[in-house]
Amino acid sequence: MSDHAGRAATGLVGALLADDGTRPWAATAARRLDTVLASMPAPARAGLRGAAAAVDAYAFVRTGRRLAALGPGEREHLMAALGARPALAPVLDLLKVPVLLAAGTERMLYEGARGPVPAPPEDPPLDCVPAEEWPARSTADAVVIGSGAGGAMAARTLARAGLRTVVLEEGHHHTTASVGRRAPLDRFAELYRDGGATVAAGRPPLLLPTGRAVGGTTLVNSGTCYRTPDHVLDRWRTTFGFGLAEGMPQRLDEVERTLRVATQPLDVLGDNGLLALTGARRLGWRAAPLRRNAPGCKGSCQCVVGCPSGAKQSVQLSVLPDACAAGARIVTGARVRRVLV
């Protein structure tokens, strides 16, 4: 990376982390970002570096100085101004994942050196078979492609109905213990397709990181469980004639019970969440912490690379064990390229 690009990356990391110099691990996160980018496909690397340069140029236009030359408060105001511009906000979204991944790795390495990490609980059993050990030909009543949120629920429903069900998953099975033993950066390339750089085309384009493991994207999301609003269900029913919308509230109740969804306690909220609640209270707005499927969350801030404590009830801990108990089997390392009928 050139000196100019390096300074841009340093300023960007400091701005996104709101670094005030009090966290030792934050100072080296910019160097770690190079390692994150190296794990991505070349087009993704070029796009991310271009986005970082764009943010740096935006800072120069607004302030006459580059990001790295701004103080913490100035960076904070700049990021707020950038995020408020619809045309530029997606640029920040594109940059957050690799920056937070780099920062999370540095933080884990720093804090891990200060003391032992408690052993995680043992995961529920799954019937997983690597693709190389699966027969070349086999039969089933139902084949489910993907073991993420939709695939897991489909597999559980089919298996409980008595159908011989096989789930094909492109990625591998990562236990809570194996996640906790590895630094976030070491998990990243394995847990995401295309290095987490999948983009959904549109205006604006959206970063859509896709999980590649048993549990799918639920393994690497933040655990937020946003219930489908009533006005959306009404539109599905009246505009599109979507009959299933009639019983959706009851189905969502069942999903939330399975995933152990609850309001996030305040003790593990980050500063951004606490500031949002304070601002809402002063403005007289109604606000509360998000509902998440993470009972007992330890606040490790590693949701996007697998929960190291097993608190987040992604589907490989909550739904797939039920599916396997009902007879479903999971083939790992099996990428489906074509469906022949």
C-alpha cells in the first residue's frame, strides 16, 4: 500500500472506531486492515481502497485536511455528515465490515494476552458429513440447498414431517469452541463467500455479506431479530394476495421461541447504542435496545465472525439440532452448481 493510501486507511480506521488514543489495540488496526484486504478477491480490494480514498477526499474538500490529520471530534462530525448523505452513506457501509474485522482481531489479540478466556459451552450435536465422505449417489425425499435461516427451518419442518431430508452446505461446520480458538481475521475468509464482498446491485448498491458455513449467514450476522411490521403484512395480503401473511404473527412467535429472542440488556450495549437511547430520551422519542437472539451475550463484539461464547443462537445451535434429531443429515463442503430435473 502506498504512503498516501496508508495514511487514508489510518485516518479511516480512526474515524470509524472513534479512536481517541485510549485503546492500545486501535493504533495497529490500520496495519491489520491490509491483511483483511489481502484475503479478498482483487475487485473487492480495489473497490474498498477506492472507497477509502473517496472518504479521505471528502474530508479534504470539507476541511482542507486529510482524515489522518483530523482530531477525534472532527472525525466524528465528518462521519456523521457523510452518513447523512444518501449517495455517500453506502460507501461507509462498504468499509465498515473490513475495518471492524481488523479492529476486532487487534482487540482480541490484545485482550487475550491479558488473561484466559472462559471455555464456551458444548454445542448441540449435528449430523454433519463432509462431501468427500458422502456416497457418489444417494436418495432422499427432500434436498435442501443451504443451511442458513431459511434452509434450516425448511429442513426441520420436512424432517419432522417424516421426510428423509438432506441439507447441502457449501461451507463447513465450525463449533463454538473452534471459533473461540481462532482470531477473527483467521475465521473471516472461511466464513464468508468471496471474502464478504458480495454486493447487491441497485441504487444505491448494498453490501450483502453472505455466510458460508453450517448456519449460513446467521453464523455471521449481528443477531438482530426485527419482527415483520403489521403494515408490511397487510401489504403482502392485500396487494400481493400472500395468504401466509394471515398466520405470520403466530409463526413469528414460534421462531422467536426457537431462537430465544429477547430485548438486549443494557450492560453489553456499546457507546453508540447508549448515546442513541440518551438522545431519543432527551427528544421525547420512544426507543429501546434491539431484540436479538443472543441470550447471555458477553459483548465480545465478534458477531460478524462467529460468536465465541455461543450466546448468539444462530441456526446451527437452535434449529439444525432439532432437524438432525428428526433425521435430517447435513453434507458439508458441497456447493450446488446445477439442479437437474
